[in-house]
Amino acid sequence: MFHVRSAIAVVVLTLTVQPILAQDPGAVAKAERFLNARGTTILSYLHFGAKYQGHRRIALLGVNDPSGQRVPGHFALRYQFDWNEDGWTRGDFIFDQTGRFYEANNFNGNAVLSQPFAVANLSIQVLGNVLLEAFRDKLNENDRRTLRTFIDTANARGMMQWALRFQQSVSP
């Protein structure tokens, strides 16, 4: 159901370079609307149990393939998620030329003890089984197997990526 391009790297661009990016503004707006509606959900994967304080896009980035060549039309949105009193985490959400999400990476922040995905990885079996049960009627066999693998290996990042792709596939 999902086509994942896991070998794509993100290249950070400065604001002076952004005008040469060939992203469709409609695709970027679609991707932004999608992420803006899911801030609390994304934070629950990044820092399970943390108090959500907000999120915002901080950069539009170009996407290069493993050989360093620009992938035409593909883009990444770098978002910052604010949590608890003064915690923040940034990460890149990568989209194709139509605004379809396919990968998230480059997560970092100011946390010392609560690294991105760490607490979620510890509690992933409970969360994962709840997610699996909630979407049971909407999943095909391949999606159930994929999700079960993420649950069994306690892969919160993989589960978040799957959930975002799934949510986008079932919503307009």
C-alpha cells in the first residue's frame, strides 16, 4: 500500500537558496495542513507522556537522493515541537511532489533524558496493540504484518511513519 523511499537524504538549504526549489506550492500547503493537524499525535511518538506546548514549521528543505542529486519536486518540512516546560525537538518530514508523506528523520532537541522516541519505544507494545486494534477493519494483511513488526521490534519512529502514511491514505 505504501511506497517508502528510505534511502533519501535531506539537504538543508538557506533562505537565499529556497527560491530555486521547484516544489509545487499546493503540495507544500497540503503537507503543512496535514502535519499541523497532527502535532499532538506526533509528539506522543517523539516524547510519550510529555505535555504538548505547540509545533511550527521552521524550514522548507530540498531532498537529495543517496548520490547527492536533487529529487525533483520532493521536499522536507522541518518542524519544531515544543513540550513540557522548555523542551523542544526538531525533525524533518519528507514528502513527494504531490505532498504525500513518506519518511521522517533527523530528529534532535534539547532533551537529556527523554530522547526522541525513547519512552515510546519502551511502551510501544501497549500503544501499538491499541493502534492495531483501532485500525483493524481498515488494514489489509500486508499493513497488519508491517504494523506487527514495528510493535514486536519496539520501533516508535517506524510506527509513527506508518501511521502518518496510513492517515494520509485514508483522508482527503
